[in-house]
Amino acid sequence: MSVSYFKRFRMELDLRGRRFHPIPVPSGYRLVPWSPELLAAHAEAKYLSFHGEIDADVFACLGELPSCYRLMEEISGRDGFLPEATWLAEYVHDDPNHIEFCGTIQGIRATSRYGGIQNVGVTPSHRGGGLGTALLMAAAAGFQQIGLQRAYLEVTAQNDRAVQLYKRLGFRRTKTLYKAVDLAYT
């Protein structure tokens, strides 16, 4: 058995003293609030966002569509699941019947003060246009709506683009963690 350790950061955002609200998304895109009927769409967006990326090495379930579906069932079935902080990004092609699921974020109430962001992801061909920012701002607004004071997430340290995005939005690193991964399963 060969084990590798992945460095991860816990990053936190103070929700007090700043008003968060959903921001406009680029033309052709829309953010859709949580609905149980969208569970499969969230799973698809999650899979397409993480498949082949380093996070699928750290968390093998992110690299397989059926596992992403089970993960979405688990997250949405938790007592602390927050529909207010859970969003799906869609891209509508020229044909309004052709919708591409291209981003997802889920929120949970971790404690009476903290909201946890779960698996924020944007598919590779839709990165760099502001969808990640829009998803994070919508989730932060949802956390504020129910009175939470802080939000946190974890990110693999090697994911430089994500770390920089989170810093730009005001997240600060509060802890460094190491995730052990059995390489026989990656």
C-alpha cells in the first residue's frame, strides 16, 4: 500500500459587516436555486468540474458520475443542508432546450455560527468568466440570510486558481491540513 499526502487549506470568510448578494452572471448563463429535482444536474456539474482534476485524486468519489450522484444525495440529505446556499450554474445555448450544467456549489450549516461550502466547481470550458465568484457570492448571501456569521471551505493547496479566487473574495487561510490518500485507489 502506497499512501500520498495532499496539502489542503481551510479558508474562512467573515460574513459580518459586509452585505453579500448574488451578482450578475455573464450573458447566456444563469444561477438556479436548489430544488430536489436538480440533484442529478448538480451531480453532473460536480463530475464534469472535478473529473481529471487533482481533487478527484484526493477524493476519488469526485472522479465518477455515480459517486457524485451519491455524494449529492448525502449532502442534500444532511440535517444541516442549506438550500439557500446551494446553487447550480447553467449555460443556455442558442437553442433554449439545450442547457449545459456548468457549475455547482452546496452549503451546509456546520455549527450555529459557521456555514460550510461543499465542492464548489466550474467545468473547465466555463472557467475564468466569473461563475465561481457568482456561485460563492450566492452561497455567502444564503448563509447570511439564515444568520450565519462565517463561512469556510477546504481547498487542495495545489489548486492555485481556486486559492487565488478565494483570497480575492476575502477568504483567509486558517489551517493547513493533510489528506492521506491510498494511491492504490486513485
